[in-house]
Amino acid sequence: MFARRLPVHLRYANPKQTMILLTRKAEFSASHYYWNEAWSAEENARAFGKCANRNGHGHNYTLEVTVAGDVDPVTGFVVDLKQLKDTIEREVVSAYDHRHLNLEVPEFEKEMPTTENIAVAIWKRLEGKISSAKLHRVRVYEMPELFADFYGED
């Protein structure tokens, strides 16, 4: 039997592991509104403008999930890319895509689905579910010029 040879870039690599940040993107479309039950309709309209419309409005969100880990000297990967994609799909996209966040997603029954709160909620959905790498950052784009980053709580 012939021994399987590693690719050239791995055969001569430094035997020490190297920590890398790897980011995977996903997209989902969802609607939401901003409303504080303790305020009057006028106060909500003043604070949130068009976003206070209780019928909601939609966005095409872009999600970036960044993991940190050591490069596996055999595979050259930080994480199994299919597993990362499947985890994001199962935990986030399938739960949020084409949903009214305020009305259909449990974490937003009482929490306002701002970009910031969505980033935190996604972190909580993913934390501990990605093997061989540590969740480093969740970035949620509500629109190209507006995004929120969450790095977990220490």
C-alpha cells in the first residue's frame, strides 16, 4: 500500500498550530417593527418613526458568523465548513427566514428585534453548537450601511 501524501502546503507547514478567524455568510429575509408597550402610540411614533408601524416592514439581512480556532494540520481547516453551514441554517436561517420576528420568533416576543438584539439572539442560538472552533463574532447587517457586532459576554 502507498501512504497517502499530504498536499505540499501542509507537508512543509510549521508543526505548531495557527489560530485563524474564519467567517461564513448567510442571508435571511424577515420583517419586524419597533414598539414599546409602556409608551403611547405617539411616543412610539416619535421614537421609532416608520419602524413603529405595527404591521411591520422587512429587510434582507446578511449574517456573518466568525469562528476562531487552530488550523488542523491534516485537513487545513479550522472547522468543518459543511457543519458550520448546516448549523447556521438549522439554528438561524430556518428560524428567521420569511418570519415576522416580533410575532413568530420566541426571543422577540418581549425583546425588540433591533439589529443589536438580533445579533445577541443569534449568538445565543449558535453558542456551543459549533465543534472544533470557538464562536468569535456575530455580525448582522440590516442594510449595507447598518450592522451590529456581538462578541459574546465575558
